[in-house]
Amino acid sequence: MIIAALFMFGASREDSGIMDELAHIPAGYSYVRFLDYRLNPEHPPLVKVLSGIPLLFQNLNFPTDRDPWAKEINGQWGAGSQFLYESGNNADQIIFYSRIGPILLTLLLILLVYIWSKELIGRWWALLPAFLVALNPTFLAHGHYVTTDIGAALGVFLGLFAFLKFLESPSRKRLIWAGLAFGAAQLLKFSAFLLVPYFLLLTAIFYLVSVAHDWRTTDPARGRFRRFGIRLYKYFRSVFFIFAIGYALVFVVYIPLTVNYPIEKQVADTEFLLGSFTPRFLPEFTVWLAGAPVFRAFAEYLLGLFMVFQRAVGGNNVYFLGDVSSSGWWYYFPLAFLMKEPIPSLILIFLAALLSLWKWVKSAFRVIFLRGNDVLDYFTTRFAEFAMLLFIVIYWASSITSNLNIGVRHILPTLPFIYILTAGVVKNWFSIDKLDRFRNFAIKIFIVYQEIAGVSIKAVFLALLLVWYLVGAVFAAPFFLSYFNPLFGGVRGGYQYAVDSNYDWGQDLKRLAQYVEQVNNDDSHDNDINKIAIDYFGAGNPKYYLGEDMVEYWWSARGNPLNEDIKWLAVSINGVQGAKGRPAPGFIRKPEDEYRWLAEPYKPYARAGTSIFIYKLE
């Protein structure tokens, strides 16, 4: 946790604001200072509130008199730009302090992974999944940004942990904790709504397992229907109370955050933002709730939830494997995972998958031919592992079939479970399990010697993988967002495969300013940068960092900057790849937006950080 904290705080100080932070940071500050939820309703409040609290102790100016706040509907981008860069505030200080909250949530996730893993596989082996989460470049990247991705991972993990604790040993106290954890998940990320059908399915499976376990010991004439019927009622009644407690928490949290949001504006905003949502009775009901003083807090939650559903259907323009599309690819997330996951953890995951597959084949053989009770024993004694595996399957299936290919960050909630399951299989791989087959003491001694030798080889193998994993994180720092494993170009070359939040989210604008300053201060350089054309993708403001007179905002259709006597050009890699990638069927892009003039002989002269190409045009 200490190493992860050092990595994240170091990267946080060096990285510019990334795209989504331009909306999330001002929204979070406005929630805690003005108790008004008009900005960024499409994301729940908890991460943003935590990011806004440290800002209360600074003397900041917020543009409440400007149109994005006063007149526009969800004017989050304009309000963010004005708050950070145009109101006399220190943008870097705001961004750094607002990232403290997400970093603390990431550290809490690491701790919870260890705590639950300790119960499942022991306190020493629990270090393995905690280590994999703590030093994974994707967690280190999104763990220090003001976005809801780490919140999603934490919320789902905490929610499932508390829910399974209740199922295995029901009590009033555990029911309340499960409800609060479920509510916290809903306040961290709207994708956690998937927990509703998932918990219902999990409860049904748990109930059926309990019925199978107790079937023979229950009197068939008088007891089965009554006993199992009452049990079914109690299970689903408990789930209902968990949901009720969770949404009561959501309601309570939204109340103070909407108290100063004018009710007339909330109704008008809700009606506009859900104008294209179908079926129509849902937005109409939400608009009605927004106009009711008692229920308007919950209406704001529903507005955000429905906006997420609306966006998922619409898709997102994405560059991937040389193509550009807004409809997505079914193989996007599997391949993005293979590209962005470190090779050592991929080796462990695939090793665990092969070992598990072999074990399942043997178990299936025993069930079919020997009529064993392996299946029932598995569900009875290892239900937590099954629940994790089931969530991974459901979440990945949902992601693969979605049009919203927003980056590997979307599957972060499944990674802690993948690491825990992997660690459990690796632990069993290390164990000595042949002794009970033999009674002869000499044979047992020989087996112990043989197994210890094998364990030693395995230990060296595991140690090398973990050292490799740590070294990979060290070499990736501080460019964690741009991390790709070496098979797919590494930190410097991964942009050839995918961009956006996988590689370029605007994090290198300060590094561009540093490059310009370095060139202009270098006496040996034969061409100072007096003016630079910039096509930037991100939350930063180039003129804020480089100066008003230094920057000329640019885009492809303006043509070659040399025509206006500008000899330097900086373009975000996200823009370059989006302009030059092959349009997928149905995706329309104008020729003037393709940077056709930025071809040979122009090649990048330098690079700011990893994500901004710098061209010297003469």
C-alpha cells in the first residue's frame, strides 16, 4: 500500500488533468460547497464528494455567475474550464488535492482485497492478490484520477463481500452492513446497478444449494415443502431489505447534495437530458419525482442511472487496432485486457485457468462415472469463489455485448476477483496432496522430498514473476495510463493498438509546456519555439500552461500551420489515430479531418510524455 501510494502521489503531481476530470472536479466541489447537483448528474456523487472536500480548505473562486453554471443544462465542461483555468485559481493545486480522495479509495481496495483473501486462502497467500492489485499499472493510473472507475471496483468488491458474509451467516447486523455496502456501491458507480440482478441470481443459486444439501435429511411427507418454502421467503425477504437499506442510503446522501438545486431547473434539466430515453414512462416518472420536494433527491439518482443506459446504447467513437468506430467490437475488452495486463500476471492467470480446467475435467469424470458429490461440495464449501467467477462471467458478457468500448478501465471491477481466484489455484498448486494415498512411511518420506523440491522450483518461478511485475511497474512510472505490456509496444508504442483512456487522456499537457521551455532555454537549439499550433485532447488548457501568445489552437481542417508561419505543431495521439485510422462500416469522417497534409515528410520530431506528438514543420 505504501509503494502504491508513492507511485500514485508521484504520478498525480506530474500528470495534467485528464479528460473526465474537467467535469468531475468542478462537480465535486460544487456539491460540497453549494449543495447543488446540476453538474455531472450522469455519475453518482461519492468519489466526487471525496475529491471536493480537500478543496473546501482553499480560497477558491467558482464561476456561479457564468452561463455554464447559471443558464446551461449540465454545463460541466464549460464550468470546469472556467473553474480551473479562468477564475484566478491554481489549477495544478486543485487537481492534485482533488486526487487525494480517489487515491485513498484505491488504498482501501488493496486492503479489502487482502482482508477477504486472508479468509479464503490464508494470510500469507493473501499478499499475492493484494500485490497484483497494488502494482497493476491500470489500477495505479485510474487510482489517482478523479473518475468513478476505481469507485466501481471498490463498490462491487465491498458489496459482494458484505452480501456473501450475510448469506453464509445471516444476522440483523450483517444484513444492515450488506445493505449499506450495496448502497455505497450505487453511490460509487452506476454500473454497480448490475448487482441487483446479480444478487437475486446469487440468492437463488444459494437457496437451491441449501435445498440440495438438506433434501435427504428433511421429512418428505411433512417437512420439505414447509421448510424450503419458508427458507425461500426468508432469503428473498432479506435481499429485499438489503436493497431497501442500500437505496435508503442513496436517498439520504442525495438529499443534502440537491437541497440548493432549484426545483424548477431540476425538472427542466431532467426533462431535457432524458428527452430521447425509451420507454417514455421512465423519464416521465423521473420528471414527476424531480418536481416533488420529498422525492427530488431520488429523481437525481434515477436521472444519472438512465443517462448511463442512454449513453451505453449510443456508443462512443473509438480507435482500436487501426479502425475507428462508434459501434464497438465484441473482442475489444478481451484484447484490451491482453494488451494492458502485465505479462507476469497473464502467465499466472492462464496457468491458474489451465490448472482449474484440468481439475474440473477430473471432477466431471468422478461425478459422471463414480457418482461423487463434488459439485455439491464445491458449492457448499467454496461458494465465495463461485460467486466471484459468476460475477466475472456476467460482467464480461455485459461488457462484450455493449457498444461502449471506453477502455480497459471498464473491467476493473473484475480484476480483484480474477487475482484472488488465481492466487487460490496457485496456492493449491504449491500444496503437497499425495501423502494420504500411501501408508508406507518410506514412500511418504520420498514423496515429501520430491514435493519439496518441486515446491522450491515453483517458488523460484513465482518469485521471478513477482519481481518482473514490480520492475514493470517501476519502469512504467509515472506513465501508468499509457502502459501496454511489451508484447504490444510497451509504454511508448501501445498507441498503435488503442488510445483514449487506454493511452491518451490528456495527461501530458504539463510535459508539453516543459518541453517548450526546455527548447527555448537550450542555447544549442537552433530554432526556438515562439508559436506552436496545438490540437489537444484532455482537460488541460494549453494557454494556461504555455502562455496566451505562445499557443494557437489547431485542428486538421485548418491545414498546415506553416501557411500561417507557425513552424511547430503538437497533436494528441488520440487525435492522430482517430484521424488516420480506417473508418469502420457506417462510421463517417470528412477528408479534411484526416490530417492528410501531416504525412511524409512530417514525422514526430519529439514527444511530450507518451501521448503528445510534436512536429517541427520546416
